[in-house]
Amino acid sequence: MTDETCQWPGWREAARSALYGPGGFYLRPEGPVGHFRTSVHASPLFAAAVAALLRRTADELGSGDLAFVDMGAGRGELAAGVLAALPADFPVRAYAVEKAARPEGLDDRIAWVAEPPAGVQGLLFANEWLDNVPVDVAEADEDGVPRLVLVGPDGCERLGPPVTGADAAWLDRWWPLKEPGSRAEIGRPRDEEWARAASTLRAGLAVAVDYAHTAGSRPPFGTLTGFREGREVRPVPDGSCDLTAHVALDACALPGAELTTQREALRTLGVSGTRPPLSLASTDPAAYVRALSQAGEAAELTAHGGLGDFGWLLQRVPGAAGAAGA
């Protein structure tokens, strides 16, 4: 490997180092919430809905030890919110799967682990995890040949060698590039990571929630971007910003999976933006204000053009007593 090659890796290698290497973006003390807002941070209604899905899954499993596994847990906000939404005596073991150090003050009932536990049954939930699994980027050259996009430490790019092997096969199957200048994120590593995570369940339901697209609606120039302090920025693999790209969720799906939107999934779990009746304002003003606030939060979680458009991949795991789903 030449010095020039070392300075110009593909985006997968560059993003892995920038996000998870020494001093990486996701290992910073402030965590993701210091830079962007997810559904978990938008409203406690989201964690309550996930708790409802966990209870539904538990009912369908029937008996046995129950686990809630939070993939890409950030600072444990979702796991803590789910436990808070459950009855105090609800029998569940919560796991937060995260590369960063355990935050101070986190509920002692949450096990902080680097990998999902193997052989458990219950609900594995990955909220905005797959979009941060690093992937390479391909671009069709002037002859229409997909080539690996190489990137320098300042974010400048250039075309590298043709995409070959398993990555080329993935592009042909899931995101073919035909026009010069068209781009794609090669999602094969995400497919593999999702299959690996889902396989840790011996029974139950695995759910991935993310920015997503499916065949027929792939963005022609890809979606790779950066975020810093709540603002979208140019993607630079130097650890100063988040590096994210939307997920080809249909490629991740294993047999028996269901794809839907967050809007539809949350509605089946009791979250809607319906405003309370105005009559409640006169009979119980405090209750009206609370209900109105919740309706506003629910509307944000299910909004068209916003969080409601997120994709939900619900993966039924063989061994479950029933077909758990939202």
C-alpha cells in the first residue's frame, strides 16, 4: 500500500475511523444528542410506543426471560425511557449496545454492552443505528463504470478503482448505476450487520428504524452527509461531525420481514396527532393542556416530510410463538 493510497481511503474506512476510532465523533462525552435530535429526544411518546411493542412481543412469546436490546444506544435514552414507561414489576432485562463509555447516572437496570447479547428472546430495537454503519460510496464514471469514491482527510474526493466482487453484485441487485455521475452507498455491510444483530435473538422481534429508501426510489446522487450541532454540514471524515447516509432497508430485510413507515407503525401503537376535544378545556383545563401537548409531540413523530417518513423494518425471528409486529 502506497502513501498515496493511505491518504485516500474509501468512505467506509474513513468514516469508521472518524466515527469510532480514537477521538471519534461517537465517542465524545456529549454523545449524539449534542449534535442532532432523534425521535427518542423529540418526545417520551416514542419510548412509550416502543414499550408497548415490547409488551406485545412478550404476550406473543408467552413465557420465558424477556430482553429489550437497544442497538446503537447513544447515552441510553431509549432504554431508560422504555423502562420508565413499563410497570415497575414488568420482568425484562434491558441492554444498551454502544461503543462509547457508560454514562454516569444511567438506570442500574440497564446492562451496558459492546455487542448485543446472544440467545435472548424479546425485542431488539435499532433506532437510527444502521445509517451510522459505515459504507463505501460508488460513482459511475464517464463510461458508466461504477468506481469506488476515495476521500481525503479534508473531505475532497476522487474516483478510485472499479467496484468488484460482492460490492459490485450488491450494486447490480439493489442500486444499479447507469448514468455517468450517479452515485450510491454500497449497503452490503449494513445488510450483514443487521442479519448479525437479528440473529442474536432466539425468538421475538427485531426492528430497525431509520432514514430509508427502497428500490424504485433510490436517490440518484446518494445521501451521504454530515451533521454538527444540529446543522447539516459537508461530510468530512475528521471526527468533527456525524457521517450518515440513508439506509436501503429493503436490502437489509430478511425473509418474513415487514417494511412500513414510522407514521403507520406508531399509529398502531397508539400514537397519533389527534387533538383533544375542545370541550375538555372547559371541564378539565389542565388535562386539556397536557393532551394538547402530547398531540403536538405525536404530530411531530408522525409528520409527513419529517420523522413520520422514517422506515421501520420489522423482522420476525424464527422461534417466536407468534408473529410479533406493530
